[in-house]
Amino acid sequence: MKQKRQLYKIIVAAVLFAVAFMLPASGYWRLAVWSAAYLIVGFPIVRKALKNIGHGQVFDENFLMTVATIGAFALGEYSEGVAVMLFYQVGELFQSYAVNKSRKSIAALMDIRPDYANVERDGNVVKVSPEEVRPGDNIVVTAGEKIPLDGIIIEGYALIDTAAITGESVPREAVAGDEVISGCINLNGRLKVKVSRDFGQSTVARILDLVENASSKKASVENFITRFARYYTPAVVFLALAIAVLPPLFVAGAQFNDWVYRALTFLVISCPCALVISIPLGFFGGIGAASRNGILVKGSNYLEALAATEIAVFDKTGTLTKGCFEVSMIKGVGISEAMLLETAAYAGSSSTHPASQSVRRAYGKEIDLKRVTDFEELPGRGVRAMVDDKTVLLGNKKLLDEYGVVFEVENAAGTILYVAENGVYKGFVLIADEIKADASSAIAALKKAGIKETVMLTGDNYAAAESVAQKIGLDKFFANLLPEQKVEKVEELMKEKSASGKLVFAGDGINDAPVLALADIGIAMGGVGSDAAVEAADIVIMTDEPSKIAQAIRISKKTLNIVRQNIVFALGIKFLVLLMGAEGLATMWDAVFADVGVSVIAIINSMRALKSV
């Protein structure tokens, strides 16, 4: 709503600006139109300048623009005064829109907070707040419910969706004796859990706390104009005052009106219009180029910081890999791969386990359930079924050991489903997450761009992490990490970069939100990423392609070069004409060129940032 009001004000002021040029009337009528346009876009800046003066912050860009534009009005250059305020508000609108539109509340993260806990008390199950449950209490978690607190399963079996916490897309089997953590979802079955931690110390509470604390550690990037104005503004104001007062007092024949006119001209020239316009337009040109390539940058400060990246850290599942587990290898023993896959698909035809579903997708044919009898799901091991009157086992090592099947244990990255028929080993099916097509080129491009170190952090097992790291050329990796351990690793890596260097973290899950907020620049995979990760991130890759990170860095460096060119050009011309103005050699036409003309040239240069690299 605030942005819409600002847009309406700009439109109205722009219309009045155009009308004033075409208005045949002169005198007070024309002044009234200019004044109306000025007040619509300039009043907020004038008010801010007065407010800052009241707080002792006199010399800032608001004060300078206020004095300069009022000076322009005093000299009769109404269009100049209105144009400065109008262009400044346009730049402010672009910036606020880019930031506020893309960064919403991180309230989506609160979805992992459990609303209640079913606790056993005096033989009854009572629904209470998770904060009321104490370590040692027994809680009951039924299908579809969130696990409210950390604990140990003492009864039951279920598939647990851990995606919100570990980021892994394949649900985990949970049986008696296994530890479960809060924030996960019970997909099926009924669990009785003995609570091991208070809610305040539970995994879900710590994740929420990490996001809050990590966000507070991120320092905001100070705007260049504000830093520059700390020195520039008081300097030009005092110089203008000196020009107006000193010559008439100490120079024989100096006319007071003449030197006041020079001082006001000096102030008009000094107005940083070219910087005010070209700097945000340069950055938003870069942001626009990034957007057209599926890269959403939530502010010019993040685009600026991206150019200083030294360390790139990645989550694995959903970031470097597709997060979709499929059959990646089939190996038959005395049986063809096609026949082994068919046998496995039929054996797991009635199973809801994601691994069995992956096998059925790979088989791709309609299954005749008449061929399958006596199906039994064996928690934590696999399934047993009669397929064409043959006993087929499909599951992990525990299952085949239980039935005394002789087989060779495989060592591969992923979930291995062993297949046995009538007690004879027939081979295995490997279920693995597929590496994204551009993952290797993404790492290579980052190294080419000068990134010193590429690192992967994952909650997945060591073998799967090692396989991915080797295939795509990462410098190092860390596996079996919980969210708080990822934060610890990033904090360690932050110490390895230089004082001016930046650390980038790219992730896609709710579990990545704390690290995304902690890193200098957080990058989320927007296509498959969780809402919380997208909201916590500073940059969002809408196409889910890790190679876009290197492209974003190239766009950042190009944009910074353009912005620096504009700064040098604008200040060079500005100071030259300022000297001419102080000497009385510059007219108002020169002042207009030094401000508006330089601004136009800087804007044209800024438009180059819109081109992709």
C-alpha cells in the first residue's frame, strides 16, 4: 500500500511537471503548479531533513537536496528543483519495491512449530502445550502429526518426514529405540516417544532461535550516498555560505546580491542528482539483468556484496542434486536387469515406502496385483511378498541376514535394495539422488570467477556426500550434519575469509534458513525450495540452477564497474563546474548541465547494466 501511494505521488508530480512546461500562464499560476509538484514528491524529504536536524543529524543527503532545491526555487529554476526530488523518489521506489516485494515475513518458518503435544498422564492421553511437557514424559504421535519434542521411540513404527529439519526428501523409517527430533512429521503409524529435552532445548526451538540470532549478526551495507554525504554535504554548504558572505565583507566592490546568486548557483550545482539517480539505477539495472535470468536479488546491497565472494558453501539435496530419488543402478546376479527390476517392482507393489515407489516408477508398467499374494511390510528392513508363487525379499542388509540369504554387501552412494527369490540372492537396485546437470559446470565457473573455496554441507550420509563432492569437483564437504551443526561449520568458514571477503551459502530447505540468514549472502533455490528458505535468503535462484550463482557474480562485478564509472564521471564534472561556479564563470545553464546533463549521461551508462553477461 505504501509503495502504491508513493507511485501515485510520482505519477501526479510527473504530470504536473509536464503541465508546468506547457502552461501558457506565468507568474503565480505557474509557480503554484511547480510548487504543487515539488511538495508532492519533495515534502517527505524536506520533512526528513528537518526531523534529522532535530536529532542533531544536520548534514545528510536529505538536507543537501532540501537546501539545493529550495535554492533552485529562489533562483527561479523551478524545473530543476522539482526534477531533483522527482528523480530521487523514483530511485527510492525502485529500491523499496525490490526489497519489500521479495522479502516477506519469515513467518513461514513458524509452520514447523508444533501447536500441541499428546502426553500420557494417569493412563490418559492429554493434549497440552509443548512447553508443558518435561523430559521423561511419554507423548503419543499419530499419523500426520508433527513430532513436538525430541525423544526416543519406545513403541511403534512409522515413516518420518525429516525434510523440514535435515533437508532430505526421502522419509526415514523409525522404530523402537530410534531417536526422533521435533519438527518432523509422522507419515503413518502410531509412535510413543519418551521425551529427552524441554521444548526450549528441542531441535525445532533451536532452529527458530538460530534464525533470529543469525539475522541480527548480518550487518547492513551502508549506502554510498550517505557515506559520501557525511563529508560532501557540510563541505559544500559551508563553502556556499562562505561564497555568499565573505567576498562582500572583504573584497572591495563585491556586490552582496551577486555573491548570493553565486552561492545559490553553487548549491544547485552541488546537488548530487547524478549520483542519486545513477547509483540506484545502475544497481537496479544489474538486478533487472539478474531477474531476466531467473535470479531474484532482494536489494542492491546484496548485489554489491556478491562481487566480493571468496567462499561458496552449498547444501546438497535440492541445491546441487535434484532432490528426487530415482533408480540409478540395477545389477542382477543370474538374472537380467529387466527381470530383476520387474521382480522388485512387484514385490514392493503394495508398499508406500518412497524407495518402493522409485522402483515402480523405474519399472514404468502396469502391475498385475493378481501375481502378488501374501504381502508383508517389515518395519526397518523392507518387504516380503509372494510373486508368482515365489517368496521375494526386497529390502536392506538386515532383511537378507534375517532370512539367512548369502549375498555380497555393496558399497554405493544411495539406498540399496537387495532382492532375493526363494532364499537365493538375485541382485540389487540402487536408489540415489541425481546430480543436477549444471552442478559440475557451476563449481568450475565459480573457481574461474576467483572463488577461493567451494564447500558442501549436508545432513546426508558420508558415502552419498563424498560421491557428489568428487563428481562435481568440490574442495571439501561435511556430512551427517543437523541444522545447528551447519551453522557451526559456516561460522568456522567465516573465519577463513578476508576482512573484505564474503561467504555465500546456497540452500533450499527450512533447515537451511538459519545458515542462509547467517551467511554474508544467502542464496535459496526458489523452484523447489521451502518458503522459509526463500524468505530468509538474500538472493533466490528461481530456476534451481546452481550455475546461476556464478552468473550472478558476473552481473554483480559488471554492475559495480558501471556504478564506479558513474561516480568518477559525476564527481569529476561536478567539482569542475563547482570551481567555475565559485569563480562566477558558471551560469545556471552550466549548473543544469552539471546536474541534469551529467545525470542523463550517467543514466544512459547505467542502462548497460540491464544487459546480461
